[in-house]
Amino acid sequence: MTGQADAVRGASRDKAGHPRPSVTNFAMASTMATMATMNVSLPDGLKKFVEAQVSERNYGTSSEFIRDLIRREQGRTQLRALLVDGMASGPGSEMDEPYFERMRERARSSRDG
């Protein structure tokens, strides 16, 4: 099927007349299934900040920048929970010279093998 229907769908064809897969449509289809949309209102100053970060840090879009911020916050939240769990688990080891020597030895043995 060529002609107007393909033009509407944006399909292109190779020399043999077979439809070419659209990279854009493929990429959108693979991410759209797992992505949800959220609109966020920002004051002008924050919007300008986001736009500057996108440009300076080579993000493709403001969404990429925001997703990165959210992932970093998830990591911080997980680390914070681990620290709280560790603090609640009772007294730890005394951090003296023998302690650090044991840590160095563990690092050497795991590195060597």
C-alpha cells in the first residue's frame, strides 16, 4: 500500500517498495509503553535554570534532566535508609588502626582474587 495512506502514517519505502521501519516510531513505541506523563509547573527562574542545565550538561531534553534528578534522589533515599538501618543495628566496630588494616586486607584479597 503506497501513496497517501503511507504519507499520513509517515512510512517510507526502500527501492524494492518494502516499508522501512521508522526509527522514531520504534523508539517512541518502546519507551511510550513504560513512560507516564507528568506536567510540572515551574516559576520562570526555575524553568530558566532547567533549560540552562539541559544545555550545559548535554541532556537531550528537560525530561532527561528531571529523570536524572529523580534517579539521584532515589539513590540518596536508599542510602539514607541503609544508614538508618545500620545505626539502629547496634554498636559498630571501633575504628582504630587494626580495624583499618583488616579493611585493607579485605580489599587486597578481593582485588587479588
